[in-house]
Amino acid sequence: MSYTSVFVLWAIIGYFFGSIPFGLVLTRLAGYGDIRKIGSGNIGATNVLRTGNKTLALLTVILDAFKAGFAAYLAYHLVSTDEYYFMNNGTSVNVLASLFAGTAGILGHMFPVWLKFKGGKGISSALGLLLVTFWQIGLIALGVWLLMAFIFRYSSLSALTAAVVVPFATFLLAPPVYLYFYSFIVLLVIFKHRANIKRLLTGEESKITFKKKA
């Protein structure tokens, strides 16, 4: 099998891992019905939190992070460590396969085939990928998110700020190959938050709340 085929295979595996809609599955199992009919209509942890069930929201974060992170972890440990050049930058086949798998996992979460390509916004899945592929950058992103959430209590603003920080941290800390994938993920995150950006600008964005929405 050629290296290109390896990357394609792991991207497909990553996509199907990522497309498992844990937020939707968990809320239905817990008796809350279709999470897409609650709050923002999103299947991610922030909207799950609007049910008032903090445990369920935390479990959604963990599982959504697990999806992309686990796909990247498997690829890293199962694929050859042969040297490989990607866009004129030296890396290894397993590192590149893990980045393809994890990035595709985020795409699967955002655009799951089972839900007519209408999925989550990818924050938890992106964090999972960062922590597995370059944990220092993952911790920086998490720290920025927590700080912004504590100060402003807007999940979307926290996510966008953390996302913008990632490319700069990657440029300073990681080999160039990571910057290509992480920057693509950041663009996806911003794209999925375009409605949130409009609400933030008009002062209509909902803040983080632990109260159940009717």
C-alpha cells in the first residue's frame, strides 16, 4: 500500500469515528429527546449543558474529544515511522497519518453523514486532537478557553479566542507540518461559529448557563 493510500485510509477511519453523534445519543438515552430541538440546536456539549445535566455535558465533551484523539492515536501507533516529506517539510508517515485521521475526525463531527452533514462545532474534538498530537498546544488552548469562559461566560467567544491562539502557539512550538493541519482546523472552527460571531457583535449571544431550558 502506498503512503498516499495509508493517509486516505486513516482519513476515512477518522471521519467515521468523528461522525458518531455522542451528544445526540446521550441525551436521547437520558430521556431528553432530540438535543437538536433544545437551545441552539447543536449536538455539542454546550447545548447538552442547556438540559441542565452537567454530568451529561461533561461526558459529551470527553467522548467528542475522544473521537478525533483516538483516531489520531491509533494512526500514530499503527502506521510506519518511515521518514516522509510533506510540502517540503520533513516528518514521518505515522505523524502525518495521525494528523489526517484526527482532522478527518473533526470533519466527521462537524459534518456527519448520518445527520445530513449537520453536526457540532468541533471544539471538543479539536481539543482531543491537539492533546494527542501535540499536548502542549492542547493545554494552551484549553487554558485560554477556561480563562475566557470564566471572565466572559460566552462559550463561543472562548472557543474562537482559543482557536485564534492555536496557530501562533503552533508556529512557536511545533514543526511546520502541524501548522498546516491546525490552521485548517481553526478555519473550520471559525466557519462553524459564523452565526455565533454575528450574535456576539449584536449582543444576542447566550452565555454559559447550568439551567435547563424549556
